[in-house]
Amino acid sequence: MTNHHQKLAREIVEGFRNSLSGEAREYISESQLEDLAQIIHRALAQERGHIADLMEAVVRSLRSGVDKPELGL
């Protein structure tokens, strides 16, 4: 998990907090907002892993095409 993901998660939580009414903010603790940031952070990390897996599949596909000799040369 990267610092970038932590920063992004905190920005999302801050945006969420700012969208709440003053009354609603009274019912959500800092601990709950921190939990939300961690949930977002984990989701971003999972997506990063998924994207890495997709990139690896693309690279394998490209390499399999390169290893074949071209006909007609």
C-alpha cells in the first residue's frame, strides 16, 4: 500500500466529512472516519493488485506473440 493511496483515502474521507451537515458530523466519530479511510485504502490496494495482474497478462500475451517466428521472411 502506498502513501499515495493513504493520501487519496484521507482526501475522500475529508470530502465525505465536508459533505455532511453539522448535525450529521456530530454522530460520526474520528475513529469511524479513520476506519472509513482504512477501508478505502484497502480497496485501492486491491484494485492496484488487480491492475497489476491484468498488466502481467497483457505482457505474457505480447511475449507469446514475439516468441513466434514470423513467416514469410
